[in-house]
Amino acid sequence: METTFDYLVVGGGSAGCALAGRLADSGSDSVAVLETGGHDHHVLVSTPAGCAAMLPRAGSHNYGYRTVPQPGLNGRRGYQPRGRGLGGSSSLNAMIYTRGTPSDYDGWATAGCDGWAWDDVLPLTCRTCARLIHLASALSRRPSRPAIAAMTISMAWIRKALAGTR
Ligand SMILES: Cc1cc2nc3c(=O)[nH]c(=O)nc-3n(C[C@H](O)[C@H](O)[C@H](O)COP(=O)(O)OP(=O)(O)OC[C@H]3O[C@@H](n4cnc5c(N)ncnc54)[C@H](O)[C@@H]3O)c2cc1C
């Protein structure tokens, strides 16, 4: 059986899943995601500190790469964990959410990254934050209060920034 798709996304990690989701949202196009790893249904993936158990060595959810010898490390090789499977490295990461500082983004834009200035990314940061609060409330009957509080503070800060009072 031959199947054709309008889009083929290679890699079902953070970027691949987001991209495929956006493409699928258009409703008119068909999208296939090719992921070399397996599913993300694993207790260590869905447990916030679970990554600590997966990080030290290569396994079904961790490529566990080694770098080439690094001159800056006196020729030693570094260890580079990377997620394998749906969700990619976000299935292996520490689930830390942080926003950068305006000067970081403005510095990147000055260095030539068009579209990365703070004023460019601020609306997206705001959208992500609003979605996180919504998700945290929807996913848990008893959402973690410190997490919700931290995100709410973040939202207040962003609203001020949008109003030009940061
Ligand atoms: C240990 C660790 C902790 C982290 N902690 C945090 C954190 O707390 N907060 C945070 O915001 N960020 C964190 N990050 C960073 C964040 O997870 C990554 O920046 C992000 O997931 C990278 O997304 P990506 O789409 O570029 O790659 P990935 O999410 O790594 O996705 C790449 C995908 O492509 C697949 N793939 C590769 N080759 C092929 C192929 N040939 N065919 C098909 N599929 C293929 C892989 O299996 C993988 O699923 C962490 C990263 C790591 C490694």
C-alpha cells in the first residue's frame, strides 16, 4: 500500500512535535512524523525527577552520546545525554521552565538573529506561559501550588512588560 503525505517531519522531539502539530492544525494537510525511538509511555518520562534515573547511561530513552575529545577538557570526551523517542529530549529533561532576560534576546538580534529581539519573542513567551498555567490546572486535580504561583508571577511580569512598564 502506498501512502503519501503533504509533509514529512523527521524526528518527533520537541521541535518536530510542535511543527507537526502546527501543520496538522491547518486541517487541510496530511502530516507524517518519523521518529526513530519508541513511545514516551514510561513512568520515568512522566515523573518530574525521573530523568535522574535515565540520564547517567544510554538506554531506550537516552542516546547517551560521547563527544569527540575536547581540547578544552585536556583531550577528554564529554558526556551528552539526548532524548530518544516521542518528545525527544523533552522526555528526558528536567521540566524546568524559565524565560530569558530581555538583554539576552536583544543581544542575539544585534548579532544578526532577525526576529529574536525581546519585543519579537515577548508575545510568544506570554502565550507559552498562559498555556502552561492552563495545562497545569487541567492535568492535575491538585496542581502544585508553588508551580502555579511561579507561573502566575511570571504572567504578571509579562503583562507589565507588554504594557511597557518592565
Ligand atoms: C538532560 C537534559 C535536560 C534538559 N533539561 C531541560 C529543562 O529542564 N528545561 C528546558 O526547557 N530544556 C531542557 N533541556 C533542553 C531541551 O530538552 C532541548 O533543547 C529540546 O528538547 C531540543 O529539542 P529538539 O527538537 O531540537 O531535539 P530533540 O527533542 O532531542 O528531538 C530530536 C528527535 O529526533 C529523533 N531523531 C534523531 N535522528 C533521527 C532520524 N534519523 N530519524 C528519525 N528520528 C530521529 C530523536 O530520536 C529525537 O526524538 C534539556 C536537555 C537535556 C538533554
